[in-house]
Amino acid sequence: MSAVRKESSVPSEIDNMEAEYPQSDSNDSTQMSDASSKSRKRARYSSEDDSKRKLSKLERNRLAAKKCRDKKKKVFERLRCDVDTLRNDKDLLSKKVKPLLLFPAS
């Protein structure tokens, strides 16, 4: 769907502001040349800066991934130890309960 915009005869707020604060043409050309020179400077340095940023981001990501893997290994190892401890406890309790089940209480 395309919306059709009707032109109104009432001036908009932007038109009023432009009427109150006209822009001078002399500043426009200097602003444009300043902006274009800045963008050229940015373009010259941006590829080097971008590659440095990408490399540092990759390095930070590698370190974060290694830290995450190490943390995961520690958690897994701790859980494994907990499981082993609980299995041992279960076996000990089962051994204690087994003889008690053989002799019924009188």
C-alpha cells in the first residue's frame, strides 16, 4: 500500500522555523568541504583502525571463550565429584540397611 500525502495550505512548523532562521549559503560550502575532508581522513584511517579493532575483538573473544570452557570444565568436574560422593554414600547406606531388612523387628 502506498500512502498519498496531501499538501495542505497551512504551513508546517518546519516551514515556520525555516522562515524565522534562514541558513546562509556562504557557510554551507565551507561546512561541506570540512565534512568531506573529515570523511576522507576517516576513510584513510578507518581500514587500519577497523582491522586493529577486529583483531583485538577476536583476541578478546578467544580469551572469553577459553575462560568459559575452563569454567565449564570446572563445574563439570565438581558435579562429577558430587555424583561420586553421593554414589558412595548411597552404597554405604544400602549396606547398612540390608542387614536390618533381613531381621524383622519383633
